[in-house]
Amino acid sequence: MIEARHLRVLHAVARTGSFSAAARELGCTQPAVSQQMKALEKAVDTPLVVRSGREMQLSEAGRVLLKHANGILAGLSAAEEEVAAIAGLRAGRVRLVSFPTASSTLVPRSVAQVRAAHPGVRVSLVEAEPPQALAMLRGGECEVALAFRYPDSQGGLSLPSPHATLREARAEATLEAAATAAANDWSELVVRPLLDDPLVGLVPAGHPLAGRGEGEPVDLAELAQEQWIAGCPQCRGHLVELCADAGFAPAIEFATDDYPAVVGLVGAGLGVAVLPGLALESVRHPGVATVPVRVASGEPARREVVALTLPDLAGVPAVELMLEQLAAAAAAR
């Protein structure tokens, strides 16, 4: 087998014209150079140098191998330099996948910090909800995925979209249950906790509960008779679970993945909703009042927000840096 060290010796011998001169250039002994050349000739099974008195020239096979060795050694040198740049954060790439509310809150600060400290590190962003984000991470389409899950969720309840037929409802329930299970399966992943995101109740500004202060959380049972506006499938399934624990099934009239649309529908007096706190940071509406929500257990409702990566990626400098900056952005809130 031809090794890179053999090619480096051949290159030095060809350039200097002797084993002793090559040894001086390489910083080793003349016998070491002779030994490496013998090993290379054994590997290719043909002489590579021709000795005539004190003169030494490459054989035809030696000249052919040297021609290819020059390109190989140049490629290795370039590869070593690129790897060193990545290891030293002078270069590198992080493909980040995030759910929308984290994209508008945690991601901007963290990416800005990465670019400011290490301009050579490239960060790209694609949005996806946790089930798809985890599939992309496991499929090698990204290095870091932002995800969330509800610690009190059993992952078994869901409601169909409005106006769905029975067959559509059954199919949707099956898909949502599978998506929730996938979103909550973080086994064999490196999990970096970021924050606990409280769930907040949204009611029209003129609603009787709109005057509740932050110290007076609303029990979900108090909203049992309301029309509801639900979010993404995973959030909708969790809402159904919370309401079931509180003793009622929510009458979901509207379902949308777009949080500004949820806020707008509540502001128009078309129903109430429960949204994550992160979703409300970039969306405000004068016709909406927010109230803290308490679940049937008496605890505040919340979701866990984390950054995920694969074990083999956790030690990559650019990935490690991205995880650190995401944690710093969450801690600074």
C-alpha cells in the first residue's frame, strides 16, 4: 500500500537528487529515507530510482509515480489546511432547522453572535416543525435542530380539522399521533436544554377574563364553553389533552399553523386560544388580552424548548459553538 509519507520521501529525493540531501530536507536520517524508499518500491513492486555511481535518477515508473504524487500531496496539503480552518473556526458550516417561534426569537441573536465572533463560519436556516426537523437531523440534512415537546403530554389525543369527514378525521388523527410520537422521541440524540416556554391564554380584549392579573391564572375549565382557535397539529393535540384533563372537549372552529393568524382571529372576537410565550413576542394585537393558564394539575402550562444534534456532530467546533450561542440567547431572555 502506498502511503503519503512514502510519496513525500519520493518527492524530496527527486527534488534533491540523493537520499542524504532528502534526509536533511525532511529532518530525518539517511537510513530512514532509504528504508522508506525500499518500502515504496516493495509496495509498487518495481524499482523507482536508478543509481549510477554517485548519481541517482528516477526510473520511468518513478517519474510516473512522482507526477501523480505531486497532485496527491498538493491535495493532502489543501485538505489539511481546510480541516485546520474548520477546527480553528476560521471556516465551517452549520445548517440549522428551527420551528417558527424560535426562528424569530432565539435564532437571530445566536446566529449574529456566531458571525460576529467567527465570520468564516457559515450558518443557514430552514424552518420546520419538530417532527420534520428531527427527520432532517437524522437524515443528514442539518447539523442542529431546534425542537419542543410538552412534558405533560401523553401524545394520544387529537381533534380533526374543522369540516373534516369521518375518514379524513381518522386519517388525520393517525398521522398526528405518529408525528407527535416522532417529535417526542429524542433517543440517541444530544439534547441541549434551552428554556421552559410558558403557555399563555389569549382572549378578546372585552372578554370577562381579560382583566385577570398575572397573579391570577385562568383554569382551562373556565374556558370550556368558548369557541377555540388551534395552532399546529402537535400544539392542537396537546390542547385537546389539556382540555380533556380539565373535563371538556374544546370546540375548535379554526386551526392554523400561522400564529399571527391565531392572534388576529382572537382579536376579532372569534374565539380563544392558548399559545407559547415565544409566539407572542413578535406578534401584538390591541384587541387581544393575555392571561396565564393553569392546567388541571394546578401547574402552569409549559413546553420544553431544546437544541438537538447527533452524537457524532456534537464535537464539531462550529456545531458546538452554535449550541453554546443558542443556550446563551435563551439564558439572556
